[in-house]
Amino acid sequence: MKYTQLGRTGLKVSRLVLGTMNFGPQTSEADSHSIMDAALGAGVNYFDTANAYGWGANKGRTEEIIGSWFAKGGDRRDKTVLATKVYANMSLDDGPPWPNHDRLSALNIRRSVEASLRRLRTDHLDIYQFHHVDRHTPFEEIWQAVDVLVQQGKILYAGSSNFAGWHIAQANETARRVGSYGLVSEQCLYNLAERRAEMEVIPAAREYGLGVVPWSPLHGGLLGGVLRKEREGGAARSTAGRSADALANTTVRAQVQAYEDLLGKHGIEPGEAALAWLLTRPGVTGPIVGPRTAEQLESALRAVELELSEEVLASLDEIFPGPGPSPEAFAW
């Protein structure tokens, strides 16, 4: 496994991030434990989750599965850089939240940290992430709550997810003004097929010293060999959701076909190429991979060692051109 610093911090993390969203809804507790053991054994030390994972009546279930894995002992917790998230409505029936039971008020941040610590069976969180920007809570309040938790030893760092570039700037300028450390990471939707983050989010993250942690690196399966699987009759899951919506567009379908043809010519697995491409991008700490099976984890691990040639990288840019920097991308 290869490692890098998380943004401007001294924290060393693996270049793959183990995403756990499938643990519970798609993957059993026993299989989830096996995947986490395999990931840690392969050197993956950065695990990502969220308080809402498990979804619906099972919200919090994913954190509980990770907690039961930590409870097995050994050096599991000591070796893991643990990141979870706060923001979601944690009402189990998905009904309207009770006041102050969602978003980023100081009250909900405090309550949510305590609940996550109980589920995860740990005394601290390494990275506590805001799952979405809260347009109703000032950053002064958020940083006050974060600083208290840092002083109590319950969290070490704060990160963001799904922030716009100007939110990153606003958050860290406020942190600078009140003497807080500020955000150290940003999780954003970023992959070959969805490169809008290059316009403002990634430049802002780099300017303020945040590590960029892309989620959905295969764009819902679109970049994982979906057309080949479709021909082979095994793409039912891969052609659902974001992937299905994209493939309904004939232009996108042609891009994906060109992508698969290119990688087939070079003998490279599409999913591994998509991850390897992200690892070449400036500012990227490592993509979040969410394996449902041990085999999917093994494929993701191979991507870390995959070196894409300049020819392949140039061809990928031709197939999936980026938007260009801001403001030139939309102004000139």
C-alpha cells in the first residue's frame, strides 16, 4: 500500500479509502468484518463511514458493524484512521426530524458525536466530517462546537463533504478568524465522467490545504466495464441509478464504449483504470472504494500499483474532457 499526508496535516493515510456504506444494507456483518480485516491486512488504514449509513429503520447499523469489528480486539482500532459524518436526520422512520436532531447546530454535533462513539465502540473519532453544508448554522458556532470536542479528546480533525468551493473558503476563513484549525479534507463527487469538481472545489481544497477524497470513483458502476457486463448479461446492478441515467444519453454511452475499447486495447480493467486515474490527479488523497465483496476489494487494491501511461492518460482526457479551470471554463 502507498501512503500520503492528509492535506496539510501530519496524518498519514492510505491512498485507498475503505468506504463502508454497503456494510449492513448489502453486505452481512460477518462479510463486512472479513473485508475490513483484508483491507487492514493489505495496508488500508483509512476507513470512512457516516452516522446515517444503514439507512431507513437501520440508520446507524454500519457504525455498529464497525464497532463490533473493533471490539474483536487486537490492534484494529489503533491501526485505523476512522472517519464518520454528521448532518443527516437520524429519525428511524425518515419522518420530519425533531428540532435539533439533524444538521450542524452545536447541540446536534455534540449529540451526534456521542451517539457515533457508542455505536463505533471507541473513545474518539480521527476525522469528523460535515456530510453537507448547513445553510442555517454559522461557521462560528460550528467551530466552537468542534473545538470543544477536540479539547475533550473526542475528535482530532474536521472535514467536509459535498461542499462548494466557496463553502470551503468560508469555513476555513472563519476558522482562521476564530483560531480554529479548520477543515482538513473534502469528500466530493469526482471521477472521469464527472469532473466539475476541478473547476472550483479542488482548487479551493488545495489552496486551503484539504485532502480531496473522491466518492463514487466509478460513477455508480459506469466506469467499471458496464457495457461489457451488459453484453455478458451481468450488469443488472451496474445499470441502475446514476449509471442507468447516464447510459440513457447516447453521447455518454458512446464515451463509455470508447473508454472500454481503449482499456481493452491496453489490457487494463476499466474499474482499476478509473481508480488509478484519480490517483494521478493533483490534490487527491485517495478515492473511497465501497466493496460489497472481497473480490471487489482485491480489484481496488490492484489499482494502487497500476501505472497509466502518458498515452492512456491523454486518451482518457480526450474521451472524458475536464471542464477547465474557473472562471475560464464558463467565462471565456
